[in-house]
Amino acid sequence: MNNENSLARSIRLLCAGGLALGTQAALSQEAAEPMQKVLITGSRIASPAAESPSPLQILNSVDIAASGATNLQDLLQKNPTMGTPTISRSNSNFQTSSAGVSTINLRNLGDSRTLVLMNGRRFVSGVPGDTAVDLNTIPTDFIERVELLTGGASATYGSDAVAGVVNIILKKNFNGLLFDAQTGRSNEGDDFKKKLALTFGTTGADGASNVMGHFGYSKQGAVYSRDRPASAVDQTSAITQGHPELAFVAKRPNFSGYAPQGHFFGDSEDFTYDTNNNIIPWNQNGTAGSGAGATGFNRSAYRLIAVPTERYLFATNGNWAFNDQHSAFFEGTYASSKVDTNIEAFALGSDQVYKPSGQVPAASMVNGVLVKNPLVPQYLYDRISDTDGDGLPDYFFTRRLSEFGPRHSTVDRDTFRLATGLKGTVRDWNYETYLSYGKTKEAQNSTGQVNVMSLRNALEAIPGADGAPVCRDTHAVAEGCVPINIFGYNSITPAALKYVTAPGSLETAITQKLVGGSVTGELPGLAAGRIGIAAGFEWRSEESSAVPDPLTQSGLNAGNALPPTFGHFLVREVFVETRVPLLKDLPYARDLSFLGTVRHGDYSTVGSTNSWNAGLEWGVTTDIKLRGTRAQSTRAPNINELFQAPSQDFPTGLVDPCEGVSISGTSSLAVNCRNAPGVAANMNAHGGIFTLNQADQQGISGYNSGNPNLKAEKGRSTTIGLVVTPRSVPMLRKFTFTLDYFTIKIADAIVNTDRQYALDQCYNQNNQAFCSFITRRPAAVGNLSSGSIQYSNIAATNSGGFGTEGVDVTASWADQLGPGKLSARLAWTWLRDLWQKATPEAEKNVDVGEITAANTNAPRNRAGLNLAYKWGAMGVNWTATYTGPVSLDDQFLKSLSIPPGTVGVGSRTYNDFQFTYDLKKSLQLYLGMDNVFNAKAPPIISGLPGNQTGTETDTSTYDAIGRRYYLGLRVSL
């Protein structure tokens, strides 16, 4: 069993003023005893008074066990300081890379502004080109505690700690063996999970040397959209201009216009096929939207709410004492993850094959004679002409490539990290030196794509010598070209399929190298005590690459064009920190200390940076402490922000401000819209009103790019807190209360301009700088209208700003109650403000109380309540997580002439239980239920901001899976 030393006890007792204590850990608090000096996240100076001057919350191994979580993200997301994670198991099915990664986002300021540490040192990223750590790589059973420091901490730990720090402390000095096995599933029979974990350790006879190890395995199964009524059928919100009451009314079905049998366009007529491959009129959503006789395609039948994830984990650490003063240490982790994604078969349009116009030749010139393609139906051939001036009759089409099967990706991701160093004491000064190497590799293989060049060859067929179709191009025939028939269901032959199929791949690598060292000690000080000093340096190298297959790089697989991205930077940093005791043992000043830190960095990309923080700790009495900090943090741009090549994206949910504008309108919006390419032609074709169809809304593409001229962003944060620990009151001696005010403002923020914002600025505000991000179709292409948006681009700039402000409250209590022991913990965050600015001159776009188009969910109130009761061999743990109401993005509502704040979703509370029974001292059985009351996720329907594709809600915030059960067994020896 784990022999808890006095250091761990000191941490638990001393941090009570700055955290919400672990539920069952609080039950076992022991009487005060001589305390060692300890390190707490937020300071590098060891001190007996190691409470942080910044808001600090701690989750320990007991909290993790009581949650039943197989992934640390699942537990951390219950903390109200956490924002919406960029990547999780339930929002990454459509990710072009990093599917299944689990990241965290403090204060809703972005994953890249949350610094994740392991034992106080950086951990290699799990996202190519980014700094976000994949929590899948951290074995939960090997964690001693997690310290959450909210507020700027770049001066202490370096770049990226603008929103705060998550410091994961691994177990140490563990003796014995701990085995944990768990299995579970959802109420619907899916989301199957199983976990096996083995932790072991031993300590040498000297008591100073030790080694530990951990092996872990977990598997979480898929959850399909079709298996939940809310997401089983393609739908979209019925919301329209000036009609807020239609926001949560679903237009269902809202099938895709890319159907397996194809949709074909002649000069003035379009058609499709029935299941018997007879030509019929196109009727996308069926009679009166009922789905009866629908010719469109239900994509939701193939999508995932949660991607299946399988993990193998290994971790080890140890310490070897040379003597009483000096020792060597090491840490090692290895994680192997496998993730599968699944979405509907590829949607192909003729404009993706014959760019940019999309006209497909229905005949070829052979020896000066026009020869019809024998695969083109006579019905279509009789209704087409030459529309592009090449002398050949042509047509347009869209088609779902169902013969290719769903687009499926298998991702194999490996993360390796090794850290080692020396530490010790020389004449009362402590030193530590370390070096660390980390690497994450990802190999992704995907199916369902098409080789555009091969497809063009296969589409251009002529009669062969025996009358059977052959490819027109003789060189293509020599390379194995097989003519392809795209007309009707299951018309593509296996041979043609083999010729045009383009398997995809993506290889990524992230490498991190660290070298650092520090010394800490004390200098003779004032009457109140000695001055604590820490100083050190760090050298860091970050390198990242992402290399798609050649067809993907060139966009010749009809999908997103993704060029390779390579990047590298070096940084050298030095820092110094001090703790100065100012007053001690005076009336209303039991102790008063000043803490200050300064860090200077030199980056190979952005040059010099400076960070600092200054704080005060004022122990008014033994029961009341005040604390406050002021800090400047910096964040240097990551590799993607600097070096990402223009990569293609297909954004959804954009609202075109020009839709519905009249040709006779006199407003600035009307004038700006008419000046855009193709818009006037669209108006003339639709009775003077700019009109878009469903294909126009689904056919928007765009490119995301980096910017090598970026500079570092700066964040200023202030926290002021009150800590009440009434140990002098017998009835309240085990009660802790904290109240912390926080504000963070980021200047020169690195942002990718929001697409909806760029549209609004260009057309509603006549800001021409944003019009360069938008390209419209000058003429109609197939079923895509003239004037419709073809490209909506974004690029990284230093033009933005972010800010947040609010209050954190925590309270905890634990004591004997009746025959057992009860502990309670409450954590609540009230958000006063959350805003962003696209440019320094722009007005604040306030996001507090909203769910935004950028998938930020920012309710004013979030809270977590935990109660645990232990009675003999039995125990019960209850956790309630509350998320307050939010309205839809105000920019989205404004674009529809709907007052901001008038449309939104209500609060949600999720309840989780775990019951334990000690069969014997070393054997525990546990049963857990998550979302016990099966609370449903709010209907954030496709087309509304915050929707996660395939889920019909915001799965980063709400539970779309439903009630889940698990059963486990723990054995300790």
C-alpha cells in the first residue's frame, strides 16, 4: 500500500486554504505534525507556508478513483474553471488529424493558453503544431494529485501559462501492488468500456531510493449518431430572418443533396434515379419534408457521437540516493492510442473534378468526329449542349460515392517521454538539474477518397472496338484505366472502383527537448524571517511536422487540400523568484509576505519576451488569509500559427448577410452585396432578391493559414482572494472557504479571424480589410448559385484581444456524522465577463452567457457539488455538475435580425454516483453510474452555433450519450 509520508500530509493540510479538498481524502486529515518544506504549483520556492497566492484547486487520487474516469479530461471537465475543450472523444470525429485527443481549456481562453506540466515540468504536445497536451497519455491510476492554478503563471513556468497551469503530480514512494479492473456500458448498450491497471512499487532499505511502475489498458467503444433519436436523421434549424421561435424547430429530414444514385443537370432540367434505377425527378427531402420518396441522403446514419478509443499505457519513475544530500531521479511514460473515425461516403461534385466550372464532357472528338460516351444516358444527352465553348456537350452532377464505403480513418498515436536529472542540497541550498525528451508520432490511414485525375480519365469513355466502353486516353488505358458509370445506384463496378480509389495517409511528429536547472535557498532577511530565493534557466526545442499523402497535398483526391507543415523553434529562458516575509506575529498580521518572479525569454521566432508576477499573502489571523497577485504572462505563437501552409476546410453554419437582400435596396448592406461578384446576376435570376439554396449553404470551402510574422501575445491578470479556515472554532475546524476574484486581459492576441465575423464586417460594416477573406462565385456552377460563397478564408494574426472576469468560490467540510464520516465539497464559478476582439479598434464581442460559433460555451454560472459518506465497509460518492443557461451567439442572432440574448438553452445538471464495498481490507468492489437521471442534451441543432456535427448538440459541454454504468474491482497488496 501507499505509505504516505509527511510531505504529502503537509501538502494536504497546507493547501486547504487554496483549494477544494479531495472528497474522501478530507476524511483522513491527521493532526498537525512537524512540516517539511513543500512546493506548490505557482512557486518554485519550498516553504512551510506553501499556500499559493493565486487561486489553486487540487484533485487527488481518491477523487480520480471516485469518478471512475478512464481519462483525466472526463474528471477535469467537471471543474467549473474549465472551458470548452477544443478536442475530445465526442467532438473529433471530423478532425483531419488528432481524432480522439483529449485537451483542456482553462477559463475558455484556449487550449494553447493552458500549460500542462508533469511534476512541474513541461510535457510533449499531442497535437501537431500546437502545445496542447493529450491527456490520453497520462495514466489516471498513476496520478497522486492534479493542481489547477488559474491565472497568469508564465513568469514561473514559461510561455503558454496565460490562463493558468495544470500540474499533474505522479505517485512516488509507493510500496506494494494495486490492481484495478473495470467494465461498463451505456443505457443504450453502446459506449462499452473496459479498463485494466496495475501499479507497483518498492523502496530500498535506505528509505531514500525507490522505483515504481504502471501498466494500463483501456478501451472505449463507439457511439453512432443513428442510435440516438435526436441525431438519427439529418436535420437543420428552421430559424430564419426575424423568427427566433423557429430556432429549435428542426427541419427534418434535411438530407444531403449528394446522393448515392447521383443528381444530374442538363441545360434546364435535372433528374435522379429510383432504387430500380429508373429516371425520376429530384425530390431531396421527400413529400412535404416527410422523407417519403426522398431522393437525398441521410448522412447521420454513418456518423459518430463518440469515437472508439483504445489505449496502452506504461509509466515509471524512481529515485536513487547517492547519499543523504544528493540523488538522481527519472520519469518515463509511453502511451499507444488507436482511434477510429467514421463518416458518410464521399460527396463528389463535378466542379471538384473539372475545376472550376464543373462541366463534364458527354462526348469526345475522335478523328474529328463527335462520339457520345456510351455510359451517358440518352435521356441526359438529349437535354444538354456545349456550355463552355469546347465543342462538346456537357453536364453537371453531384454524387455520393457509396460504392467506396464510408470514409474511415484509423489513427495510431504513440507518445514517449523520458526525464532524468540530479537534485540535492549543498549548504542549505537545494538544486535540481534535468533534461527531458518527448516525442508524439501519429500515423493515420483513411479510406473513401477518390483520385481526381484517374476519375477524369474514367469519366471520358468512348466505344471500343467491340462496342464496350473504354477510356478515351490511350495512355490512361495503358495504366489500367477502367470507364466509370456514375448513373444510378451501385453502378460503379469493382474494377472502376479500384482504378479511381485513393487511399489517404497522414504522418505527424512532435518533438520536444528540455534542459533546465534551478537553485533555491534562503538569505538573511528582515525581522519577519529569511528571504526565499529561487533562480534557474531552461532551454527548450520544439519541432513539429504534418505530412499528408501526395494526392491530399495537391487536393487531387477531391477533398481538403492539405499541404505539409513543418516548423521548429528554440527558446532560452532565465528566471528569478523571491519570497520576502514582511510582517510576522503582529495583531492582524500573523504573517505578511511578498512574492515576486521575473522571467526573460529569447525565442528564435519572436525575439525577446518578458514575464513577471507580484503577489501578497496576508495572514490576518490564524483563521483568515487574504491573497492577491498581479502578473504579466506571454505566449509565443506555436508552430501551426507561424508555419501552417494554406489548408482547405469546409465550414458549416455560416449565414450569408446578403441572403434576402433586394436589388433595389439602398442600405449600405445592399450596396456592398450588389458590388460582390455574382450577386447582381443572382438577384436578376430570382426576381430581384438574392437567393441561396441548400447546396450553396453546404458548398462553402475555405483555407486556414499561418503567419510567420506573428509576435508574442501578452496577458495581464489580477487575482484577489479570501481564505477562511476557522480552526479556532471547534464546530468549524474542518471547514474551508475560499473566494477569489480574477480578471485576465490579453493584448495582441493571436487569433484566426472568425468567418462569420469577417462576413459581418465586410458587408454590414463595409470594412474592406475583411472582404479579402471572402470569394464569391461569379457565375452559377451546376446546382451552386452565382454570388454564393465559394471560399471563406482565415489566417492567424496578432489583431485580436481576449478577456475574462469572474469569481471562484470553493467550500469544503468533513467530519464524523452519525455512524460514518461525511465530506462535502462545493466549487462554483460566476463569470462576469468573457470577450474577444477581432482587431484592437473593434468593439468587444461579448461571449459570456453564450454558446458561440467557435464552439465556446460560456454560461455565467458553473458549479460542482460532491458529497461522500463512508460507513464501515460501505461508501457512497455523489457528484452533481451544473451548467447554467446560455443564449445563442449574438453575432449569429444579429445576422438574422434577432435581438441578442433572446434565444438560448436552459441549464443542465448531471448526477454521478459511485458505491463502494470493502470485501476485505485489500479488496474493494465498486459500482458507478454516470448521468444517473439520463438528462438529455439540449437541442443545438445543425445550423446553430455550437453544434457538433453528427450530434445535434454541443458534446463538448453536454452529454449526448446518456446514462452509463460501470462495475469495478480494486485489489491492493
